[in-house]
Amino acid sequence: MEAPKTMEHKIGGIQKDALRFELQGVKSDLVGAHPLESALESAKLTQEQINRKILGYTYGSAFPLKMDSLLDSRGLPNQFLLLGLEVMTRRLDNFGFEDYLNDPPGI
């Protein structure tokens, strides 16, 4: 059973408990990501779309669909499928903190 996120207060009715359920700030609601972060994310999405088109032209239209089915599978049984997935998505050349900590990404 999940605990409620609000608590009834004797004087003011329902009041949020900021110390238990995180502090809410106005700035965090108004300010988005850094402009370079959003530009990097959009460039990454554009590059993925270009790579999908190239793979579709090179190997046929079934290959990107097969990649989607592999990316959507949540229950990957072993590390060999993760290696194949990294090869197909071209993430094998990037060395991130997951590789340093030997922590496979949650796909």
C-alpha cells in the first residue's frame, strides 16, 4: 500500500509536507534545461533519425523495425544481447560512467 503524498493538518486542512516529499521550488518549475543540453539532445535525436534512414536504405526496411523490437524488449536475459544492442545503436565507442562502474544501462 502506497503512503499518501499529502497529510491532513489540524488547522489548515490538507498541507504538503516538504521535508518528507521533496521541496518544491518555483524556479525549478519555470526554468527548463540548459540551452546546450537541449541542443545536444536534439542533435542526438536528429543523428539517430539519420542513422535509421541510412540503415533502412542499406539493409532494407525490416532492419530498423528489428532494431525497434530489440530496443523495446525489457527482459534482456544476458550480457550478450546488451553487447549486440550497443553495436546496433553505435554506443559501443562511447565510454560512460556505466562502463567504468560495470553497471549495464537499464534498457
